[in-house]
Amino acid sequence: MRTKIKAAFSTRINAIGLPILALCFVSFFWGTTWIASKEGVKHMPALQLAAIRQFIGGILYVAFFLYKKEAWPKGKQWKTIVILSVLNFALSNGLSTWGVKYISSGLGAIINAVFPIWIVIISFFRGEKLARLAIFGLMISFGGVCVIFYEHLTDFLQPDFRFGILLSLTATISWAFGSLYTKKKAATFNPYFSLGLQMLISSLMLFAVTGATGTGVNILSIPAISWWSIAYLVIIGSVLTFIAFIYMLQKLPAEINSIYAYINPIVAVLLGALIFGESLTMAIAIGGGITIFGLYMVNHSIRKTRRLAAASIK
């Protein structure tokens, strides 16, 4: 009897504990990748850093599943993988990495967190009605962003700062389109294998861009600090955290697993201030809090709308 109780308790802990640990891992360590990217792009071209990161990460995933003799994607599945390679990695990850070369890692993380706003806006232009809660959340988030940028008004006079903001915003729009496309064209094969293929394909795209534009540098001239950044981004950002991310998506309700999106920017802002001495002012603290609260309302509205739609279908 005691053995059965112990086994049941252990099963319960694994069912709840491991997904929560995965959520905590994603919440913290995806925030730290902004710091690693910021350090890496100080010493080498940003798109080349993203390309090397994605190439090594993709090779690790693909090699593992080749060893496991996983079935390859078929037919239209390749179309989905290529499109997601462009949206989620070549554009979103590549441009966000490039963006932190010109703006703080904390600011880049906050901008990245607003991608649910783009999902609502894109859905609106597709003819979907906006719930009042979503509209209210959009207004609150916009107000929070205005507070954050209040102290950066003079920075907009600098071309590099404007360019960094533009890159970061474009990256969030691309991620939003990628999220919507994933929902519409969800792959029927192994999501981890798909992830590796997306990384590998996107890395080849980025290598082609850096080669064609002549912006890449000889890998022998890349300093050790950038290689350490790449190693951290590959092992923590591209492999371990993505595995934990997909695992928690499969095991936790959407209301819980979305928490990581609110914690990532907080981690990035705090570590950016601690490691790089980036400004941590009252405007950033208050504006960031307002923005994150607005994003929570937007996310809650999106999930509520999806539940009602699913219920109506049933």
C-alpha cells in the first residue's frame, strides 16, 4: 500500500513539477539570452552571430534525430518548415539579434514581448472582431511603451537608435506572423525535429545574406568572448530552453505557460543593468510594468476568444 501511494505521489510530482520547472527555466534563461546576444554583437556582425548560432543548434537537433532514425518531413510539411524558418529565425531571431547592437538588451526584450499586440492587430485586419478587453489591453500597453520611451526621446535623434528600434519591431511582427502561421499550419511530425530543420535552413539563409553583402568576417578573427556568447546561445537558448519550451507547451495550460513572456523582459532589464550598466530608471520600471500588464490583458482576451470559438465548434 505504501509503495502504491509513493508511486502515485511520484507520478503526481512529475506531472506537475517537471512542467513547472520547465516554465521557470524558460522564464529565466530566455531572458539571459538577450545579454549573451548583446555581448556577442559587440565584437562581430549580428546576422553572422545569429547564423552561426542557428547553424550549430540546427546541426545538433538534426544529427540527433538522424541518429534516432526519425522520419523526414513529407510534401507540404517542407513548405511549412521553410516559411517558419524565414519568419521565426531568419527574420525574427536574426533582426532582434541585430537590433540589440544599437539599443539596450532590456529595451530589446521589452519590445520583443509586445508581439501579442501584433497578433491582435493582424487578426483585426483579417476581419476578426476585437474584444473590449483586447482593445483595453492594447491601450494600456501603448501607454506603457510611451512611458518607457519618454526618457529616450532625445535618443531618437540618433540614426543608430532609430534603426535598432525598427529592427526590433520588425522582428516582433515577423514572430507574430510565425505564431499565427504555426497555429494555422501546425506540423504533424516531431516538433523538435522541425525546430532543428528550421534553424538549419534559416542559418543557410543568413549565411547567404552576409556573404552576398560582404558583411561577414573571417571566423578566425572572431574573438573568444563572441564564441562564448554563441556557445551559451546554442546550448541554453537554442537547445535546452527550446526543449523546455515545447515540453511546457504540451504539459501546461495556456494561462500558465504564457507567464514566461512577462518574466523574460524583467530578467533582461535587471541583468542588463547589472552586467552592462544599462539605465534602470523609474520610467523603465513603471512603463515596463504597465506594458506587461496590458500584454496580460491582451493574452487573456486571445485565449478567451479561442476557448469560445472551440466551444462553439463543439
